[in-house]
Amino acid sequence: MEIRVDVKMEDLVFFNIPFFRQFFVIVREISGSKRALPILTSELGFLNISQALIGQTTSRPTTLDTFVRLVEALGYQFDKGVVTRLDTGAYLGRLFLSKSQGDGGEIWVDCGPSGTIAICVKQNAPLFVGEELLEQASNDEAYKRIVEMVERTKGLGDDCSYSA
């Protein structure tokens, strides 16, 4: 049985180094030891999460908006998102849905972690991370360095963008 830990999206940061841009989402355990999981994302994933955080809409629907509208049009609601596992160096996410009228079971859809996080933020759904992933990250020196680097760069301006 997989143990899931309740987390929140805490930091959204990019490092704008000449010829090299890195985008990270940091999710942190809500209670307990406050372990963190840094997730490398694409510029589009970063943008989707940023827009969801501030409630920004665009003049035409994004792919993410279309997906949310399709799920809702089919009578489902978003129950929760889970960053489930690490597969060949990439995190995978899963969105859990249920019928809005309560007349059906729970279904899930696999997706990337940035899509999972963006939809959870947009739909105000809880976000979880597998216990094993948090434990691995808390014991990995590279992950610890990324989290420390994010902590040191908060509020630095043009070369780093931060929001929570």
C-alpha cells in the first residue's frame, strides 16, 4: 500500500543563467518534518502553475483549461492530485476524479507533475506526494542543494522569480 503525504506547492522559481534556464516547483510536506521535493519542470509547466496561482486567465483557453472544461463537461470533479513515482529520471503524476453527482466510482488519469500541480492549484484540490519520493529526496544531496539554492534566491529579482 502506498503512503501519501499531504503537501503544498511552496515555491516556484526559475534560474535565468545565460544560455541555461531552469524551472523548479518545490512542494513541501504540510506537517511533520516539512520535507521538500524539488521538481524540474518545463517553461510551459512553470507558466501554467504561475497562471493558476494568480488566477490569471487568457483570451482563449489553454490546453490545461480545455482539459479541465472537458472533465467537468463529462460530469466529473477533481478530487486530488498525487505525484506518484520517479520513472527514468522523470516524476509522474496522477489526477483522481469522481462523478460530480456521486453516482460513480473514482477514476484516475496519469499526467506529468506540473500538470497535476497546476490543476490542483486551479481547482483547489489537495496535492499529495508518495512517502517514498519524499524520503528519497530528503536523503539525496543533490535535491537538498536545489532546495537550499531556492531558499537563498528568494526575492533576488530578474534572475530568479519566486511566488508561493
